[in-house]
Amino acid sequence: MLIICCILLFCSSIVVDAAETVGVMSMSVEKSRLYLGESTIATITLLTGAERVDNLGYPVLAVKKATVGEFILSDQHEYMHEGRSAVRYRFTARVTPLDSGVISLGPARLAGEVLETAGDSTGFFGGTISKKISFEAPKVDLVVLPLPTVGRPAGFSGVIGRLNMKVSAEPASLSLGTPLTVKTSITGSGNISKAKCPEVDDPDFKCYPPRIRRSDNMLLCTQVVIPQNTSITSLPPLLFSFFNSSTARYESLKSISIPLTVLERKSGQASVPTGLQLPKFQESKPLVQFFRWWQGLLFAVLSVITLFLVRYIKNVSKDEMPFTVNNSASQRLLYAEYLQIAEDALSINDVEKFYLSLFRALEIIESKTDIAESSEINLLFEECIAVRYGRRKSDHEEMELVLGRMKSLQVFAQPDAA
């Protein structure tokens, strides 16, 4: 009995505070001094000792006047400690202050379990028990500065960071009333998720709301505008203002004026879809005038081959859109195909494909020389553009009505005269 009592007293004397012997936890931030509207990354690091930590949870961070995103385990790395394998854990989360001033993050806490020697007689024979353990990291202060009011541009976007902007417009030469696609990309570092697209807003253009795509480091804006007169010579520059936290100054990005050529729409001229360039042939020099006839022959042969290829691709995949040509018989066939594609899209309620096919069909109608200016055609054009570029939404019932209006035009009801 005396021996057993001595064993129990020895085992109980070796039980110590697990948090002091198992590991240590610390917290750091990517930026401890930032401006209101910026975010920073908080990193919590746990270095374990020789004891293995099981059932490790995720950190809990006490904070006021800031939002904390979900912690993720960004790194788990084994290392040697006193001749035994141990583990380093790193957890990260995005912290966004909600007010200026000094904001305290923490303390941060993290729970887990460790195996330790049992306190009863089984401990003498290697018996273990699971014990809950809690790690704690001391608090870290953030200094949050308000954005300066001096020098703030009227069109300030609210974005803080370092950014670049690129603007393009296609096509550079177009007929009056043809859509012009303006693409603006803003890239860099900062809170781009809060950025608004710079838009073309000019009385010489009919402007539609841009489509927006976002990621952590990019904002892509696609806007459709339609020139309203032939005196237009360029697309006006776009402006985008932001606050550069590195220089502590407001900065403005200004695109260059993009040259444009807007022509009167010629009778019988088909609209060219945005981004599609028709072949251009230079005038032959006087010494090679003799060879112009085979150039026309080659172009005719290539046109026929292209038409057959388009027909083949159309039969293989209904998703492919045929190109527009000026031949009357081909126009009739393509017009019927576009209406069929629209009907197929209606059956599966594919709004984007439905209005795109109707838009292409309307371009064919507009290219016919024997079709007078029609308010109904113009109205259908406007509806297609408005739905495709997010100005308004359309449902299945409305799509059925629009398709019925298209069919009622009957522009190809009779064969074209020879």
C-alpha cells in the first residue's frame, strides 16, 4: 500500500499548466497604420512544443469598430523542437476598420486538446487522458486615419490603393447608329470591390449602363454607346480618381481620347457586329491593274467557302452564330436561322442568346435596301440593347411577345426581285 501511495503522489506532482509547456501564440497585422476604408490582414501564429495538439479549432478575435472575415489556415509547417517534431500553425483573416482612431484587435484565443499523462495509477503504465487547452495572443492596436478632405476630387471613387486604368473602344470606324463597345479595366491593389465604373456620359452618344465584373485586384467594365451624329471624331476621355495610401494623396487617372470615324449609313449597308472586321482591299497600283480581276475571283471563291463553313458549323453546334453577308438570298437564309435560334433560346429561357439572335436578325433587316425606315424596327433594336446590357430585365412572356412582333414584320415573306 505504501508503494502505491508514493506512485500516486509522484504522478500528481508532474501535472502542470499545459498552455505553458505545449506552445505559444502570437498575433501580427500586415499594416498597423491605415486609412479608413482600407483593410489589413491579421495573422495569428501558434508554435507548438513537443506535445501534439489535437482537435485544433479556429481563432476567435475580440474586436470593436471593425469587421473580421473568416479565419483560414494559411500555413501548417513541421519543425524540430528539442529533438522532437513540432508544428507551426498560421491563421489569417481580413480586418476592415469601421471608424477612425485607435482600434484594438484582441486578445485572440484558440482552443484545442492535448494528451497528457493520466493522474491515476494508469499514468505509471503510460496511460493518457485528453485535456482541453486554450491559447491566447495579446492584443494589437491599429491606427486608422480619416481620408483628408483637402484635395479630394469631385468624382472620387472611394477606392484606396495603387491603380492603373486601360480603356479601349471598338470598332474605330462605324456607321451612324452602330453600337460602339467601350471596355475599361482597372487593376492594382486596394479595395477595388468598392469601385464604380467610369462611364461615357456625353450628349453625342446614347449611353447604356456598363456591365461589371469584379475580382480582388481587377474591375472590368463593358459599356455600349451609340454615336448620334457624324461630327464625332473621338471618344471623350474617362476619369477615375482614387486615394494613394503610399503617397497620402488623391490621384486621378485619365484615358486618352480614342479617335473615331462615324459615317452616314449607306443604303443597303449591313451593320458589322462589334469586333468583327470585314476584309479590306487596297487599291491596286497602276502597274498591277492587270491583276485586279483575279483578286475579285479569289474573293468570290473565299466568300462561297466561308458561307459553306458557316453552314457546317451551324449544323454541328446551335450555339454558333452565323456571320452576316449582303447577298439577298443568303440574308433570307440567315434571317430565318436567327429566328430559329431565338425560338430555341426561348424554349430554354436563355435571355442572352434570345436577344442576341434577334439583334443580328434586325441588323439584316436594316441592311435591306427595300425596307423603309421603321419605328417598330428601331424600337426592337432599343429593346434588344436594353435587355442585353442590363438596362432592364425580360421574362418568358415578354420574350414570346417580342418574337411575335419580329415575325409580324414579314420582311422576307416574298422572294426578293431579281
